[in-house]
Amino acid sequence: MHVQVRAYEPDRDKDAVLRIYREVGWCSKPEHAEAYAGLVGDGRTFVADLGGTAKCMVTTDLGAIQHGT
């Protein structure tokens, strides 16, 4: 199978990405799933698609780091 990196599509990918989050322990409560929608909607989000299913998700967002202030 070929891995395709593509833009996240909420209608297509939401369930698969929530499954990934549950598997790694980041989304263990119903309210976590609600917060997830805001996380992926704020930045640029991409998925690695394998066989028509998202297997990995990456999101980027603008930010600044202030170290030692």
C-alpha cells in the first residue's frame, strides 16, 4: 500500500483521528473529543492516509516561545 499525505478532511477523518487519540491515551473522556475539534481546527492539519484511512495526524499552529523571561 502507498501512504498519501493530504489535508485533513473533518467529515472523512474525524473518527479515525479520534481512534488514534484514544489508542495513545490522549482522548479518554467524552469532553476530550469535544476539545479535539478545536485543536485540529485552529491550525493546518494533515493526515497520513493508508488504504483510505487516516493513520497519523499532524497539526501546525503559529506560536511563540518565551524562554527565561
